[in-house]
Amino acid sequence: KAGVTQTPRYLIKTRGQQVTLSCSPISGHRSVSWYQQTPGQGLQFLFEYFSETQRNKGNFPGRFSGRQFSNSRSEMNVSTLELGDSALYLCASTRGGSNTGELFFGEGSRLTVL
Amino acid sequence: AQRVTQPEKLLSVFKGAPVELKCNYSYSGSPELFWYVQYSRQRLQLLLRHISRESIKGFTADLNKGETSFHLKKPFAQEEDSAMYYCALSHDSNYQLIWGAGTKLIIKP
């Protein structure tokens, strides 16, 4: 079956702009998590959605937001971009009924902020 | 507070040598621990979990509750083992994993 799909794969923005990233989970998966990955900070948890509700949120400013649709697809938005937002943004999905710990990751969206 | 510590950011060993990637955790309950791996230009993926007690690609990891460790080991490293390795902890009260900072493993020929 198809894996987790993230779009766009690469994008370049300038400071002050906003960006929306999309994630389509594996069919049947209802939980979607978002992570920011940078060489210096490693994997940082952004938020997790299950059945259109945000269940968990990491320690990121309010400029980072997300949502999940009824078909489990998820989007994350970053407003007023800063240089430090340059990173690989990873989406992961899991069935979500309980925390089994096995996340299925997408290839990521690489954001460069100039 | 729950925490996962991977003390080595970078580990470099020669092909054929033993490998041990360290992971220590801080958790008051009964944790479930995982190792994830990210090969160059590939997705982050689950390597193994402690409850499975299995060997994947020659790697094993044993949960030591006394030392609160879950070190990843392989007796003879191969060049294809070069990758980024993350240790992660799961607990029932929260639906998110707690991640270590990751260890970059380089296997030298």
C-alpha cells in the first residue's frame, strides 16, 4: 500500500512569508504527527492529530499550526517565516488507537527560508 | 521528566568492528523503547522495538531497567550500516514518542 506522502518536497521562501505543507497518511491511519528535523536539534515534535483533533503539541511558537481533515490528511502552516525555520519537516502516521510507537514517516518537505 | 539521552552525536568505527550505540532513558513507569534508523536519502523507519526481542539486520538491543539503558549493538559492522540512529521512548499517558538527539554512525572501509 502507498506510504506517507508529503508535498511539496522542496520549497524556498523568504522571511516573513507563510508556508503550508501537506501530508497524506497511509490508508487507514488516523493519527498524523509532525516533526521538525535539523542537524543541530535533531527531531523536534511539533504536534499530533487524531480524528481531526490535536492530541499533543510540542514546544513551538504559535506561528506553527496544523489541522487534520476528515480523510485524515493533514496540513501544517508556518506563518511569518524566520531564517531558523529552515528545516526538513517530517510527517508520520500510525493507526492511532493506542500508542504502539511504530510511526511511518514520509520523505519530508525541505523548507529553506532566505 | 521523561527523557531519552544519546550521548554520542557521532560514532565512527571500522567495517567488521563491533558497534554499540548508547541510549539512556529517564522514565518512572514501564517504558516501551524503540530504535529508528534513517539511511542516506531514505525515510526514517523503525529498526527494532524492545518488546519484540528480535534481531534486525544483525542489530540487537536489550532493555536494562537497572541501568535505564537500551543500547543498540551489532557484533560486526557493515558499510551499509552507516546512517542516523534515533532512540525513542513511548508511554501510555501520551500519544507521542520522546526522542533522543540521534547518533550518526559512520562505518569506515
